[in-house]
Amino acid sequence: MNPAIETTQLKDIVAHAKEYGFVFQSSEIYDGLQAVYDYGPNGVELKNNLKRLWWESMTQLHDNVVGIDAAIFMAPQTWEASGHVAGFNDPMIDNLDSKKRYRADVLLEDKAAEYERAGDPARGAALTAEMGRLLTENDLAGVRQLILDEKILCPVSGTGKWTEVRQFNLMFSTQGSSVDADAPPVYLRPETAQGIFVNFLNVQKSARMKIPFGIAQIGKAFRNEIVARQFIFRMREFEQMEMQFFIRPGTEMAWYETWKAARRRWHEALGLPAAKLRFHDHDKLAFYANAAVDIEYEFPFGFKEMEGIHSRTDYDLTQHQNLSRKKLQYFDNDLDPATGKAYGNYVPFVVETSVGADRLFLATLSNAFTEETITEGEGEAQQTKTRTFLKLHPAVAPIKAAIFPLVRKDGMPEKAQEIFDELRFDFRLVLEERDAIGKRYTRQDLIGTPFCIVVDGQTLEDNTVTVRHRDTREQTRMPIADLRAYIGEAVSFRRIFEKL
Ligand code: ATP
């Protein structure tokens, strides 16, 4: 796959994802399209479960959050107003010897991280701050000089022969009109947020929402990333789960803190360990934001952004209002205690939560990927081996249970089929008859199935089965009649939602 994939663990995860139907390189038979990936039969289930968890926790658990599904194409003016045409750039730099292209800011960030690892965090912080200052001032020559001063070398050629730093716009565009060759290009949206902003009044009026309220959306976004590596962490086509929360000006810091805490809780409730999550305040705020933080996850290649929480002020709505000449305001008839009068008309402020479905998927998969040494058999036959399994939360596992007749005779297959036909109304299951039972367990471990249900001789006598637990390999016997409630409890979103 991608030659730049860095760590052994990531390599294992990439290989596992391919072999067991989670993620494939796009158009692999043509050697792939860089930084574009496809989700396989198990991957799509896992991803859909993660998206459904996000969607339901946003729209079902909050009275004041509703959803939309906006188109990927939008009027070209959208991106003028949002600032993306002029400013959605990354600074790029090429190495003259290797002809490899890099993001200038990433080279510097990596250097800063190197100082941090070497026990000199102050030097790392100073470097990041200096880079932030230069980028804010758009001093690209200064950024290049900093790279030279830091003696940063190309990891491929090992030389420090660098081109100028140039800005590169990340938006993809396509022909908008089949008849007018001069028509402006239509962009593939680089974020889902703008579909929410332009629909602000449609949603507010049709759903009769009162401020504070939120609009949630899940959808594809496209960015022509300069350096696309690290598997599905940085893709050119990816999926975002964004929620824009519209609020009264002046309340943004309180809402920012509320959502910051709520989103972190959400990741923990899903089973991502607290120690692998951290907040990272932005060193360089986007021009529209007055506060911004990333929730970072410790991926196999280090702590990196998984979700962004931004206080976007009234920037986007005001920009759209100015360019479209349509009022995007809200009449707030609540009374301001300071004046005793209604707050009246205003352009709402916005706090945004934006998480990448693919980065969440990668975090979930890396966290679940487990290798343990186990001992099997007794006496002479005893052997130790490595067991690989995915310790996925049952609520997001692609398959909830596998049903196995112990042997393919004595009425066991028929009984297994009967259980399967009954439980399939509630859960995604597999029924497997072939191969030794151990092999069948292994196959399910590798895709993270939490339960394996075995029909054996005793089943035919007393209608009980054994349930084998993926994480502990322990087996419990239970009546067939209890299976639905037992599995249902383990896989329900409810247990996650209760923690929020
Ligand atoms: P980065 O600094 O890593 O490029 P960003 O700050 O540009 O990310 P945002 O614009 O805040 O990202 O987008 C919100 C979320 O969308 C990110 O937290 C991330 O999860 C996801 N995302 C952004 N770009 C990509 C990408 N190229 N591939 C996969 N997910 C992405």
C-alpha cells in the first residue's frame, strides 16, 4: 500500500484492514489513487455504526439539535463568502533532489515534536510559536528561512535543498455548466459546515428552532491535501460529522466549554481510553475563530487531531448575508435582564464541533487491535501462540454474533439455522458450519464479533447454547430464549448514551 506508512503497528493495522474487509485502497487494481480509500464489507458496518452513534447522540439526545443532508455541490459564491477561495491554502515546499512535496508547517511541527521528545519542550514550543507568527503574517519567505535555520532535511533525499514556500489551494473544482464554458467552477465542498450556514434560516423556520440550537450533518468533504499519508488519517475524499450550534453573541465561551467537555465525554463513552485523548489548543487561530481546540487521539503515529471544536463567531453567517444580500438573522424575544427589553434581531454566533468519521474509524480500529500471547492445550501438546483480535465495543462491531453448530450432523445445523432466523430480525449475524470450532472462533475474533453462539448436543436436549466471549474467551451456557435480551443489552447504544 502506501510506502510512507510509518510505524509497524500502523502497517499491521493497514494489512489487517485489507485482509478482513475493512478498508481497501481505492482502484487498487490500477495501483490505487493516492489518499483515496474504500470501505469493505466489515468496514462499512463499523463506519455506519460510528456515524449512527454520532447522529443519534446529536439529534436524539438533544431537543435542540436537528439534522440536514445538504448537497456536495454548492453555489460558487458560497466559497467566496466563506473565505475558502482566497484562503483555504496550505504552505507547500518541494525538495529539489527528491522532488518530494511537503507541507512547510508540517515539517516545522515535526521538528518541534522532535525537540519535545528529546526533552526540550520549551524549544519546541518556541518553534511552533514562531511558525504561527510567520504563517499569520503570510511571511512565506520567513517560513522557508525557518526551515533552513532549523536544518530540516528531506527524509527521502536527506538534503536541505528546498524550493520557495508557496500557497496551494486545497479545493477541488469541476465544470459547473455543460453549456457555458465560462461559467465559474463548481467546487467539491471542502467542509460540510457551509451547507448548514446557508440553510440556517430554512432550518430555523421550518423546524421552529429557538436559539440556542444546533444543526448536525454527516457528509463527504474533499481536500486536495499536499501530503496525503498515514492511511485514512489524511484523505482527499473523507467524511465529516459536523454540528453548528447557533447562540446569542456573548455566550460563546460558555457554549464552547460545554461542547468541548461533551465531545470528549462522547469519545470516552465509546471506549477510547482517556489516556489516549487530549485537548490541544490551536497555536494559530483561523481568522474567523475566537477560540479553537482539537481533541487529539494517540494514533499509532502519535497524538493527532481527531475532532475540532471552534468558536466561529458570526463570521460565516455575516459573510453569507453580505454576499447574498439576504438577511441571516434571528429575532430573539427573550428579555435581556440588563435592559428588561427583548434581545431583538442579531446574527447568531456559532460554536462548531467537527469530527472526521474516518479518523474516528482509525482511532477505533487502532484501539481495538489487540495481540495477546495465549497458552493452549495441556501437557505435551501445550503451546503458546499469539491471538489477534479486535476489541471493538459491541455496539459498533460489524457482526454482533456468530452462530455455529458444533458439528454438521445430529440436527445441530438445523437448530443453528432456527436461532439465526429468529435473531436476524434484531442483529447482524453470521452462521458458519465449516471448519473446526477453533478456526471459526479465530475468524470472528479477527473482525471483532463479540459473541459466538455454539449449538451442541446439549442444545437439542434442553434448548441451551454456549456463548463464547471474544475478549476473555470464556464460555457461558444460557437458554436460547435469553439470547435476544443478552445480546441486545450488550450492543445497545443506550449503555453508551447513559454515560454522556
Ligand atoms: P488537519 O490539521 O489535520 O489538516 P484540519 O484542522 O484542517 O485538519 P478541520 O478543518 O478542523 O481539520 O476538519 C475537521 C475534521 O475533519 C478534522 O478534525 C478531521 O477529523 C477531519 N479531516 C480534516 N481533513 C481530513 C482529511 N484530509 N482526511 C480525513 N479527515 C479529515
